[in-house]
Amino acid sequence: MSATGTKEDDAKPSIQTVVHGSANLPRVRVDTYNAELRDASGQSFLGDRASNRAFVEILEDWRERVRRGSDGGDPLGAHRPSDDISREELDRVVQMAEEDPEAAGLVQSAIEDFAQEMAGVVRRILRLPEWQGTKRIALGGGFLGSRVGHMAIGRVGVLLKASGEPVQLSPVSRRPDDAALCGAVQLAPPETLRQWDAILAVDIGGTNMRVGLVALEQEAAADLSRARVLATERWCHAQDKPGREQAIERLVAMLSRLVSKAKEEGLRLAPFIGVGCPGVIRADGTIERGGQNLPGGDWENSAFHLPSCLTAALPKIDNQKPAIVMHNDAVVQGLSEAPNMRTVERWGVLTIGTGLGNARFTNKPA
């Protein structure tokens, strides 16, 4: 009998899911995630040196040095904070190096310093016992959504190879935003999704929230490797600075609109939502630690349970309340690459965003 006790609900097949934050997923074992390496002083995390914020600070440092050495001159604009310079602008500067070689050189200097810092962080991560034997690392996150990001990662790969690290780096094969949503399809056993066309996915970050309607495309690929985002909504909560309850209300509204869109498109929407969220996720769906950058604070309170909040507020899907599975956001983004990693046994993911997300996986036998 279902929770509602109705025959209609009893007739509906339920989605079988793994527990929240599980190490045992349908295609992989999650060996570790959310490694928090500290520097020699023990006061700060090494991952903070390989984040979006770190790159901005490195760029600002180079600009300040140039200004000091040229009586205030700055090829990127003396009165513009580095925070206000978009990745698209930096990409154009690099692309048009022949027109302004000094500006391009300044950006390249920031790329080099960032790459050196990140290469050092990767080396430390690879020394962790849980990361031993890692053959390939997929790199994702918002930083990879730019030419500058790809140049930095390319340089990291060169530095690691030159120092003899036996690991291959490669950007995630999807757009960073899409990868964070498409990975959610790997949280449910594929056989439980066979009768549906799409699922809903959520990516909660320290700056943005994204929700997506993800087509499973099972006729094209039974392993869900062809899953793609059909529609998405994005909210930069860092600008609005909402409270936690306001953030949940906004998230529910975004998801509800996608439920309606799926119905309008005639899609068979699975009663399942995969959620990627920063931090260490307990099996009961609470956040143990790592949620300090989430909107409104207090997401780590043991009395707060995001999956239950969403289940209670969302409309029924296929006449039943949706099953919700939550996992760490780096794990979920890494899962989008799982079908592409079958040729190696042990692999990992690093996501460069508000912080440096990380996860290491071991493939299960096919």
C-alpha cells in the first residue's frame, strides 16, 4: 500500500533509489569526496587556491603590480575591479592578443600562476590514500566555461606530465551547467527509469541554483550516456541574498514550472529528482558539513531536511510524490562522465567553482 493508501497510487510503479550520499551507486563506487586539504598553517584550505575566487585574486594581484610599475597604467582598465571583468571579456583579450599584447600577457600571467597553484593542489590530492591509482581526472565547474579556463587547465596538464604524474586530465564532455544536471540521471538504477522520458535535476551551488528538465534518451543509449538538458532555469542567489526558506520557495517554484513544461511537451516525467548540493551528505539526507556558502545559512542544522521540504511542497508527478536523492554536487557532476570512463578502473572529478569540489570513483564491472 502506498503512503496515501489509494489504489491509484498502488498501481503506479515506484522509482527504486539509492540512499542519499551513497558510496554504492548503480555504475560506480564513490571512494571519497569533499576532501578538505589544509595548507601548512592549518588555517586555510588548499582548494581555495584553485577556485573562481582564487583566479580573480591572482588577476587582481598582477594588475596591481602592473599599475605600480607603470604610474597607474593597467591594460584592463585602471578603475575596474577584477570582479567586474567577465570571463567573456578575458577570452576576447586573449583571442585578440595581436591588437593588445600587453593585456593578453597580463591575463596569461594570471593563467600561469593559477595553473601552478592548481597543479600543486592536484598533486596533494593524488597523494591521498583514497586517490591512489587514479588514472584520469575530469575537470568541470563554471571556470571551464571559458577559453581562459581551458587554457589554465591545459597548462595544469602540462605541469603534471612534466613532473611525472601518471594521470590524464580532460574537461567534462558537456557544458559545465549541463554536466551538473545530466549527472543526476546516474543516481537512479537505469532499469527503474525505462518507462519514462525525462527527470528533473537540481544543482545547488554557492553562487547559483539551477534546475533542469533532463531527457533520458534511452532509445539512443541504454546507459543514459546521451541524456541531455531540454530546459533549464538559473537563479543567482548570491545577488539576492535570500534566507533559507526563501531559497527553498524559489527552488520549488522553478521545479514546478518544469513539471508543467514537461506536461505541455507531452513527456513522461519520472517521479524522481536528483539533487547535487555542496558538502558531505548523510544517508538520511541532512548535510553534515560544507554547506556554509548556501543561501541563508544553517543548511547544516540537523533539523533541516531539504529532500523532505521539496517533497512536501512539490506537486505530484505521475500521480505520486517524487522520490528525491541528494548527493554531493561534485559527485553528481562527475557522474555525467561515468559512461566515458569505462576504459579506466579508477578516476576522479575536480570542479572549479566557488570552491574546488572533488570526488574519486571506482567503476563497477559492466
